[in-house]
Amino acid sequence: MSAVPDRPLVPEWLVAPRDANELVASVWPESATRDAEGALHIGGIGVAELRERFGTPLYVLDEDGVRARARRVRAAFEAAAARHGIQARVYYASKAFLSTAVVRWVTEEGLAVDVATGGELAVALAGGAEPARIGLHGNNKSRAELERAVEIGVGTIVIDSVIEIERVAEIAAARGLVGDTAQKVLIRVNTGVHAETHDFLATAHEDQKFGFALTDAPAVARRIRELPSLHLAGVHCHIGSQIFGTSGFAESAARLVDLYADLRAGGELAVLNLGGGFGIAYTSVDTPTAIEDLADGIVDAVARECAARDVPLPSLAFEPGRSIVGRAGVTLYEVGTVKPVRASEDVTRLYVSVDGGMSDNARPALYGAQYSARIASRTSAAAPALSRVVGRHCESGDIVVDAEYLPGDVAPGDLLAVPATGAYCFSLASNYNYVPRPPVVAVAGGTARVIVRGETIDDLLARDAGIPTPTEDTE
């Protein structure tokens, strides 16, 4: 990340705010407000009450925000498709954040669910998702996972390797699935479009673990069509994550439609699944594309490409996750220590240590992800000070917010809130340094409830086989 020449160690995009208490609307949940005393409220409930009842660190998820975003995304893609006389289905990409409560929220708002493991499948089912509205991904699905998926009648299985074709076909045949009951599958392909994002987030370039090259897809399709227990329903691609704009999607669509046109020579294809990856704002300078513009741009691009090749426009599917749940999440921490550090000859910054860190948000360490932060328990008239929010783990890379301007009087005991943590923070959480994972609390209408229980030290010790349990014979 580049810095401004006369402000060494300060990222180019970061500018000292006039008010270090301001909640930037595009980053925080719509329900985030400050009360008369300056304390942050989310979903109508104050952070002081949340700390008292649930402790910190704490994942807070705005239920109304998740539901509203699910409705908006679904409406955008359905409307864009309807203008071209086709249908669109929106799957919630559960890897972003998964619990039975969130499954209920998104399915009640009309979304299907995308899963990638047996564990995600189990949670989706426990949350009430209909098997026929579940898609199963993964580059190395186990035989047990595939058997379970076929057993329950999962809607589609995304084929990721030649070996998997035979596995799924054998499992489906053993259950007598053939003809109209054959297991529906999609072929995952790599269109070669490299989204403008972190290398580990871009998933469509050829040298990576997911899917087939476009040149290999026709042979894969032929083999699937030879097997009576499988039905080739369509093709799937995904170009990456945290993407702004439509140009990458449009280019990928052009290449995907080329393949679609070729594959139709061997039989009808019902659906093109263009994945997800739609970005959100993590900082004040992030400008994500409105979902309506994304939907119109992507669907129009597919329609143009189909018209140019004189092939019918198929149904379309999409798999947003972060853009559904990301902005609805806020993580609360308590400040433990604050110390000024002379970072260069001209720059001193505050190191603000909180009671969580990379165990509850691995994204900064994994991807260099940028976040924002605000004091949540009060407002302050102190001048903004260049700050770095760090965690409590034994790693110098344990950074929660790399660079932010916080009020210079930030102090131990303050509550600190980091917004836009609804996606991939809980999902990537760990017990590094034997730190228990935080609970997840849903807020709505001034009430709060636990939707995922937090862990305790006793929970961690209970997994250690070297510690006898009360019922074990210790002799």
C-alpha cells in the first residue's frame, strides 16, 4: 500500500477526518446511530448493554440489515432477468457467514443457499433450507458428503474434476436416479478473467484449484451426458471476491456464453451460474457498485452475448454472500492498552490494543484487508490521532485495523467498534493462543439474542484428551 510522500506510513487513501466520531453511512449498518451521550446503538440497542450482557469481543449482526439486503439483491437480479424474459435465482453464499438463524432469514426472503462442505450442508438443512434449493460446491467433496447430498435431493452439485463426475454418477446410480430423476450437475469452469482483487481472492484464472479450463469443458460435458444418472443442467463460474464494477463480469460472461453456445450442440442447458463476489465498503473511500447497476450490467451483458451468437438466453443464477451480510456486522472490542509508538522520524502513532484480534478477524493478516474503527462507548472532542488497532495475540501481524484516525484520548476501557465484519470474520475465526471464539448476537428492534454461542476456556479444555473428565477412570 502506497503512502503519501509528506505523510510517511499513512496510506494514500486515509485522510484525517474533521470529526473522528462520524459514522460513515456506507460502511456501517443502516441502523447504526449515536445517542445523546454519544454511545453507539445498533438495531436499536446500545453497546453498553451489549457488553454487559454478552461481553467482548462480540460479533453483532443486524438482522433487519441482512434481510433488507437479501430482498434488495433478489429484487435487483429478478427484475434485470425479467426485462429479458428469463428467470434468475439468487443463492446465499453461506461461506461468508453461516448459522441456522441466518439461513432462516435469507430463505424467508426468497434466497436459495450455496454450501461447500458437509458441515455447511448440515447447518443449511437445520436452518430449514429446502434441499432442492441448495447448491453444493467444493473442489474435494468427500464421498460421504456427495452421498448425503444425493440422498437428500440437493438441487445441484457443481462438478469440479473428472474424478468427481464418476463419483457422483456412481452414487446417483446406486440410488436408482435416472432420466427425470437424474442428479442435476453444473460444470465449474475458469473463464480466465482475473478480477482486480487480491491474488488469493481471484478464482477464475487457470492456475488454481477450482474448476476446468474452458478448453476442457466440452469433453467434460460429453462424459456427463454419457452417464444416465447425471443431468447436465448448466455451467458455473466465479471470477473472484470484493469486486467493484461490471467489466470483469461482462468479459467473463462473453467467454462463458461462447462455451454455452458450443455445449448446446450436445443438448439443452438450463442455467448459467455467474457466481458472486460483489464488493462492499470497508473504508470511507470504498465505492461499491449499486447492486441494481451490477444486476442490470451483468444480465444485459449475457443477453448481448447470447443475441450475438443467436442462442436463447438461459436462466441465470448468482451467489452473493459478503454483499448480503458484510455491512450488517459490527465487532465490539474493549480497549486494554494504548501506547504511542515513534513509527518514523516524523510520525508517531497510537497502538490501540483490544481484547480480540486475528483469532476473530483473520482477513487483515491473510489479505492485508483494510477496516475502519470508531470509539463506540462515547464521543470525543479530542483531535484525531493516527492509530493502529491491534489484537492480543503473539504475532506482530496481529492487526485489526492497520491505519485509522481515532480521537487522541482513546483510553483503556473504551469500547471500540469495527464495522463491516459480517462476512468472513466469524467464518475464519480460530482459537489461536487458546482464545475462545466470541458469540454472535443478532439485534433488531431494540432487542438482542445469541444466535451462535461463544466459547469458554472450559470448552477448549474439554477437547483436550489429556484432561480427564469427571466420568473417566483416572486410575
